[in-house]
Amino acid sequence: MGSAHDMRPIIVRRAKSHARPHGNHSWKIAYADFMTAMMALFLVLWLLSSANKKTLEGIAEYFRMPLKVAVVGGEKSSQTPSVIPGGGQEALRKDGDTMRARVNEPSDEQRRNEQQEAQRLRALKQRLEQIIENNPVLRQFRPQLLLDITSEGLRIQILDTQNRPMFRTGSAAVESYMRTILREIGPVLNELPNKVSLSGHTDAANYSNGERTYSNWELSADRANASRRELIGGGMQEGKVLRVLGLAATMPLDKEDLLAPVNRRISIVVLNHKAQARFEAENASAAEVTVAAQAGNAAQEMQAGLAAASGPAAAAAKGSKP
């Protein structure tokens, strides 16, 4: 018979197993990180595709900039002499000055306005051509009318011919058919608010006295001014003409034959806003120079007056000293 020690129950201790939930869901975190990175990538690509050239250059400049310059300030990489594209003096000399060129670069809105204006000028050209074709009187003069679009706007040239001169020989007296053409064109020019430039041209045949007295310069200017009066007589608004020029024989249409009749012509240009702004800016610059010169002369006269007034006073004060 066994002892009491042998009768004790046998206890087996086993380590508890920590049961894990079914499946491993840690991939979801990695997938979420991947989707976030992809969203950020496509967002960056969309921003780059929608940005204009100036914005992209600014972004590129930011990443080229050294960290020290970005934090404490200093000279940027694009403004230092360097062989790297975007740096050095060569990049600063595109049409004089890169920074100035960027400032003067037309905006998207300005480009759209210029395109719309060009379309309006082309529409005006088509309207004039239609008027010429529909008018039996003007149709017979079609070979003497040239219409084209230039960098300044819509140009209408009325040419002289050997058998059908626009003006009397050596005179600014308008012939009847020329008067008809100008008076038909005048009202059509009111359809656009653009200003008009008038130029008179002659051939190279000079007066017997040369340019010492009345010459082709005066004749071309008088003919351009006579054309202006006929345009207004036909219905063109007063004040629409920005300038009237007499160019004599300096700009021949037929450069091979300076005496050709086609060199005697009147040029009417419906100016685009860019050309008009340039002409007005030139006038403004001349006015500013004149005002500055007058102000400088006034300042010099004032200084001279003060010096003259202070001279006797200083002499008196010097003589009164003990």
C-alpha cells in the first residue's frame, strides 16, 4: 500500500496561449500610406500642369536656392555668375534685362485682349472688302485699294495710277473719285473705337527748287490732311485721328522704280491698342522730359537768385564784425 505522498493528485501546469484574431490586418496601414502618397503625387502633377511658365521658374528657383540663402537671405543662384542654366550674367541679359522682361511680359488677359482685337480688325477688313464689292462705284477702283493687317493694325492704302490720279498734279486738291472713296470709308471706321493714323506718300520727282521751299514733304503732309478732311466729311468722328504724317518719298511701295505712280498713295491705319499706346507713350515721354527740363531750369534760377541775395547780406555781415 502506498504512502500518503503518493496519493496526492498530479497537477500539470501548461502555459496559456494568447490567441490572435483571425487574419493579419497590418497591410491596411501600408495600403493607406500608399494611397496617400499616390494622391499627393497626382496633386503635385496636376499643379505643375496647370501652372504657367513664370510659376514653374519660381519653383525651380526655390529648389536651386541654397538653404543658407533661403533662411538668412542673400544673393540668389540665378543672380550669380554661373554656368548652370538660370544663373550668371548671360541669363540677366535677355533683351537687356531678364527681370525687366518678366515684368513687361504680357499677361494671359492681355494676350486674350490682343487676340480679340486682331479678330475685330480682321472683321473690319472683311466688311470693307464687302462694301467695295457691293458698291458699283467703288468696285471699279478695287485695284487701287490695298487692305492688309500689319503690326500696327489694319492698313488701308489708296494708290495712284497713271490714268487715274488721286490728286491734281503737284497739288493737294482731291479728285472726285478719291473723295468718293474716302467718304465711303469714313463712316465704317466708326465701328471700332480705335484711333487712326494718316500718312501721305509721294514719288521721288522733286520740285525745281528742291527742298528749300515747298517740296514733297509739304505736299505729302497736305495730301494726308486733305484726306483727313474728306474722311470727316463722309461721317468719320472728329478726334478719331491720332496723327497725320507727310513722309514724302522716303517709303516707296515700288523700290525698283522710285517714280512709279503707286508710290503716290495715302495710307490709313486703324491702330491697334498696342501701337496707339506706344505712340502716346512717346508723346508722354517727350512731355515728361520737357517738364523735367523746365523744373531743372526753375531750380537753377532759384539757386542763382538765392546766391545773389545772400551775397550782399554776407558782405554786410562781414563788414559789421569787430
